[in-house]
Amino acid sequence: MEFRFPINKNLWSSSFVMLVGGISLLLMSLFYFIIDVKGYKKWTFFFRVIGMNSILIYMSGHFINWNYTNEGFFKWLGQLAGEPYGAVLMAITFVLIKWVFLYYLHEKKTFLRV
């Protein structure tokens, strides 16, 4: 008897959970090897800034309208690029605006601790 998990479109199927769980474990072990074992840490600064205040940036969506800020600064860029590239650029600038906010807090050594 052969035991298989067919990968299908149902998002929370057991096969999807097994696939994504396996990929996550492989990526975690790869990054552990690169960052902790080999010691290549300089390229992780972008992610460390986000990780140092991850709860704050998650909660900030309740108090700050990030879409309004993003469209105020970069709507012209999305329109200039056209579809479908404009949507991708708007998503990148959305992350960029949040990262700049977190970088400012990082430089001021302001961290939300729970």
C-alpha cells in the first residue's frame, strides 16, 4: 500500500501543511547554517530591523494607515509602471515605508518589549 499526500489547491489540507512545514524546516536549517554556523551576518540587517520591533509593526496597522502613507508617497510610481507591475511596486514600497519607520526606531534604540 502506497501512502501519499497529493498536493492540491485546498489551502489547509494535510498535504499542504506537510509540504509547507517541510519547506520551512529546510529553510530554517539552511539559514541556521549560513548565519550561525558560517557567521555570515551582515546581509541580515534588513531582517534584524524588522525583527527587533515585529510586534510593534504588527500592531501599528491599528493606529497608522499605512496604505494612505504609501499611496501618498508612491501612487505615482505604481501608475507609472502600469499593471501588473504597479501592484508589485506598491507592495515593495509598502514594505519599504514600514522598514524606514522601523529603522528610525532602531536608530533611536526604541523597542517594544512584552
